[in-house]
Amino acid sequence: MIKTTTLTILLIGSCLFNFSLAQNQKAKKLKVETINFGSCNKHDLPQPLWNPILRDSPDVWIWLGDNIYGDTHDMVLLKSKYDVQSSIPEYQKLKESSHIIGVWDDHDYGINDGGVHYMQKKESQKIMLDFLGEPSTSPRRNQEGVYASYDYGIGENKIKVILLDTRYHRDTLLKEDKMYIPNEEGSLLGDAQWSWLENELKTSDAAVHLIAGGIQFIPTEHPFEKWENFPKERQRLLNLIASSKTKNPVLLSGDRHIAEVSLLKDARFPAGLYEITSSGLTHTWKEYREEYNPYRVGNMIANLHYGTVKFDWEERNMVFQIKGEEGQVYLEQKIQVQ
């Protein structure tokens, strides 16, 4: 019995080591060519997009939040919902072939529109990082909040993905007549995350920076959650990206149950700063309605979709697309790598 148990432990340890090694090899490819991303994914609804995502053969998959719909203070229930998502065969195939990373928004955090006062946030963080397969040695295991950065490729082909946590430290937002009242003094990221982000941007040697978070960065007019609800924080972020001379920054966001491309052009970003919103892996708006966004480029999409970016390192460009159930392209935005 002892010998059998010892052999079982050795076999399990070997499998875990090989899995970790495979994940590290996927993360350390010399040249990453495809990254896919998406958000708003109900674990108990049909998930028809994993097959077209698999056909893209992404090197990396980025969860942008609402990766499941937990909405609970019961951590046993929350974990069970992550387990349901993990057990989906097509998603399991993606885990085998792609490096999986991600950040949360509110529903997977545990409470709708939640922020700093959610009482189960430490426990929820551990469960989410387990779901992502984050190593036990990861800095994310020992910090408050799930923010992180990942480097892919090398030299002129290097990509840095920065994941921002806009839940764990987010100060309170109040509503009046179903509209958020701007919080002029509160914080979205908290002091530690701001210091970390400044260092990540100012010391980076990457050729491309994908800065991702659960809520929209650029749009200002809609009445829902967005960076503009903390206007000083939004300006601080934009100023930091500009002042740190971040190479080829592109913003990625979810949350809205739609897809759109936004473009900000001003003195800080004369060539323009793009944001790609992809939010609708299992559900979008029940019916299409117009929504004003002065920064929008192209159409707003309210069909099931996911996002992808393909890098052409010889031509020095990246092509972002919003794609549907049949792999059809709803939106496309080409951006030069300067």
C-alpha cells in the first residue's frame, strides 16, 4: 500500500510538473502571432464560440471579466461555478493549446457593481487564480488584487499584457435617478496597484502593450460602469500612458455586452489611442439600441462575439477583429506597430 501510494504521488507530481512546463513553454514562445480575448461568459449558458476560437489557434487567451456569473458570498457556490466552466470540453482544449490569463469584473468578483467593501474578496481572489491555473509562486498569490503583467516574445516582437483590477480597491459609487454620480476623489486601483502600474510602464522594453481591464476606459457618455465615473483616475491613467512613452499601447475591455472600437486623439496621443471592447461570449443585448459614443470607430456589435489580434511582425502591424459564431468578422481595426 505504501509503495502504491508513493508511486501515485510521484505520477501526480510528474503530471503537474509537465503541465506547468507546457504552460511555461507556451508563455515563452519567441514570437506570438495570435491573442484572443473576451468577456461576459455565463457558465450555465450554451458557449458556441470556443470552436471558432480554437480554429484561430491563439497563443494566448485573455479573460476580460465576468468570466463566470458568481454573484454570491458563498465561496463553495462560487468555486462550483468555476468548476462548471473548467469542465466544458472545448474550453479544456483551449487550456491545452493556449496560455490562459485573465482579470475579473464584478460578477466573477462576487457581487454586481462591487468594489472595495466586498467581504469575500480575498477568498474570491484565491478561487479565481486557481481557475486560471496561476502557479503557487505567482506574485498574484501574495498581493491584494488580481492585477498582473505577462511578457510574450522577445526583442522587437515583445508584447506586454497588463491586467488591471478595477474591483478590489475600487471606492464607492453612488447613484441618483439610475445614474452614477462621478466620484471625484476616490480611487479605482488603489495606491499599491498605481505604483506597480507606473513601474510596469516606465521600465518596459516591449514593442506592444495591451492594457486590459473589466470596464471601459475611453467612452464617457453611457450611464454604466466606466473609468469616467472616476474622472481624475481616468486622466491619471491616460497621462501615465503618455508620459511613460509606452510603445504602441492598446486598451482592451469588456463588461458592456457589446463590441466596439473607440479612438481617443488629443495632444497626448496625436496618433490616437485605441480601445477594443469585446463583451458577449454567451449573451449580449436582447435587442439592439443606439448608444452615443463620440469616440466610436465603425459600428457597435450586439451579436455573440469574441476578440482577436493577429500580429504581422514582418509588416509591423496588428489587426484586431471582432468575430462571431461562424468566424465571421464583424469589426476590424489595423494598427501599425511603430
